[in-house]
Amino acid sequence: MNVDFPVLEPPVLDEVPDVRLVALDMDGSLLDDDKRVHPTFWPLLDELLARGVMVCPASGRQYATLRAQIGRDDLVYVAENGAYVVHGGVEVASDTLATATAHDVVEVVRSEAAAGLDVGTVLCGKRSAYVERSDERFLAQCEPYYALLEVVDDLRAVDDDVLKVAVYDFGPAERGAGPALSELRRESRVVVSGQHWVDVMSRTVDKGAALRSVQESLGVTREQTMAFGDYFNDLGMLDAAAWSFAMDNAHPEVRAHARFVAPSNNANGVVRTIASALGIALG
């Protein structure tokens, strides 16, 4: 028997917030499960900017990927989970990972792979992202997130400023790569950022810290900030926004953390919620 479950409607707010900054997680939030942006986002984006509301895509994705997907420079981009902030095509801030720690991640993943864990490493630099695992199955998981991606013989020989090391686990990352990398938490920040991804960054990297720096640079307060997210790497960003929304598809801990719950990423929840909250008519 087919059962039709009701689609969650955008939450009804008690007031129209004076929003000046909107931070948008991408995967699992703005993007649907096929990694697409809903067509109604583009006119909404134009209207927000016309109203003086800055829009900030905030993602674990590479800056080059975010810039290519959104296609404009008049936004603030928080890339690599907050390790790299760019405005107007110019770097505003970066928080790099120690080379020795990056190499430790590479070695741990190599060891886990040799023991049978189906994993691969992406070294995320300012100039490009790099992989040494080169089978099509693994590359197919990396390419949507890294518009600039190079295959190298040895990740430890890469000469670039490292923003993050991302590990893809074909199994559940919470049970595989996450625990395997947990010992590195003493010198780095280890975050399960998706069902299959674990990110290792500088201890001070966080989407929330990056968003607070954006707020400071723009003269925007927490009460003037709206944010959307779905996974653990979004928790700090949600804390930095008075108007915090977890997607209906979010991890239960993220749903419990946010002030409101928006319709799912597959129901165009971000766009519908912003439009409803700010009184913007969608065509």
C-alpha cells in the first residue's frame, strides 16, 4: 500500500525578521539529492540582494566549485567548512591545517584502506584539491565537490596551503572513517560532515567562526542572520544565527539544535522558508 506523507510547510514566524545575512549550507540543504539548485532560487537571490541582504553559501565544498555553481562574485563564500572565506573573488580569510597533521591523515587512511576499509583521501589546497586514489568509483564521489581536482602519486608531496583533508568512506562514516580518525582530534578538528564524509581541519575552523567573521566585516548582528543546515558541520553556523533552521531531512541532533525546522532539501525548503519569512512572492 502506498502512503503519502505530508510535506512539511515552512514555519510560521511571529515576526518578519530584519535579516541582513543569509547563510546557506549546500548539500542536503539548498541542493536536492540530485545536487540541483531549484529554479526559484535565482529570482529569490536577486530579490535578496536588491533588498540589501547578503547571501553566503557556506559549505564543505571547494571555493571553485561554489563559485562555478552559483556563478557570481557579489556574494560571500564560506568554503571548506569555514577554512576559506572569499568575497568579490578575493580571499578574505583562511585557516590552514598543519602539513604534518595533513600527512598524518593520509597515513591513517592508507593504513585503514590496507586493512580493508573502502576509503579515499582528498587533500584540499588553496590552488586545487588532490587525490592519489584514482579509480573511477572514487573519483565519481569527489568530482561534484571539487571543480579543481588533480590526481597525484603521493599526497605527502603536494606543495600547497592545506585548508582541509576530506575522507570519503563508502560505508557509514560515523562507524568507519570517523572513529579511525578520532585520535587526530588532539591536534585538529575532525567532523563527520555527511553520511560518507569526514573532514579534518585546523582546530579553529568552523562554519560558525567563519560566519561570525563575515558578520563582523559586514556590520551584521546575530539577530540579523538566518542560517540553514542539515549535518554536524553546520552546528556552529546555526549557533551564529538567531534565525536558525534545520532541514526536515537533517540529522536528528541538528534538528534538535536549530530553532526552527524547514521543509526538506527535496521540497525546496530553503527557498520556500526564506520567501515565507521575508514576505517574498515566488513566481
